[in-house]
Amino acid sequence: MEASTLITDNAHEFGAALPHGGALLAIDLGTKTLGTATCDAGWQFASAGTTLPRGKFGRDREALAALVATRSVKGLVIGLPRNMDGSEGPRAQSSRAYARNLGEAFGLPVLLWDERWSTASAEAAMIGQDFSRKKRAARIDSHAAAVFLQGAIDALAGSVI
């Protein structure tokens, strides 16, 4: 573990910590599940991953460690649930704490990314692709993670900032 692991909500700072790019893992923190998504090392395309059951942090960390190792992940993007006015409530504080724990556990830079509208956007896309209600319910968190990861990598690529 690195004592100076970067945890930020600034895409420029996060990108500077990864000057050579690398695969990223996004995590949408639900109360019962962890939606995951990954992107390629060149930060062009986000893809929905698996939806994991959420449990105690140690169990979550082990499941996420397998994804980090398998995909050679260089950084983490954690959804930050802000209120519609941009303020942060208890869920955002919980996400920040989880991000700190993951940053310490993996020694990877962490970007906290505003996830407002990601679930609604993911659901609309899934409906457009004719996903059944049952499939949407099972996959919504991973698709929402892909939505906000795409926003983050677009910003990292300089097309949004």
C-alpha cells in the first residue's frame, strides 16, 4: 500500500497520476450490489462488467482484487452520488470512505466521478436494446458504471474538460 495514494474528483489530477494510461475499473456502489465496468488501456471505450453482491468490505475487496488482477487495472473510478443541486449527502460520504479504503487496499489512484443520471441513462439504453425488465434489474448497476466510466474517460481524453 502506498501512503500517498491519490483520491480525487479532478480528472486532470487523476490523468496526471496515470501518464501512460491503462485499464480502469469503475464501481457503482449500491447498497446490495457493486456494478462494475472497465475500459481499454487507451481510454476510449467503457464496457459494462459484472454485478457483484455487496457484502463486508473484505469480501468486496477480494472480488474486486480478482478483477483488478485479471484486467491489469491501473486506476479506479468510483461513482459519487451527488444530489441534483450538486451537494453531497450521506451516500456521497460513504462512497468517499469506500474509495479511500480501496485506494489503500490496492495502492491505485482513485477518481470519484459524479454519477447523477447514470442509472437513468443506462436504463434508457437498455430499454432501447430491448432488454427484459428482469435482465435490466440484474444488470443496471454495471451498465450505470459503464455510463459514468465513459464520461470519465471522455474527460480524461480531453474531450469534455
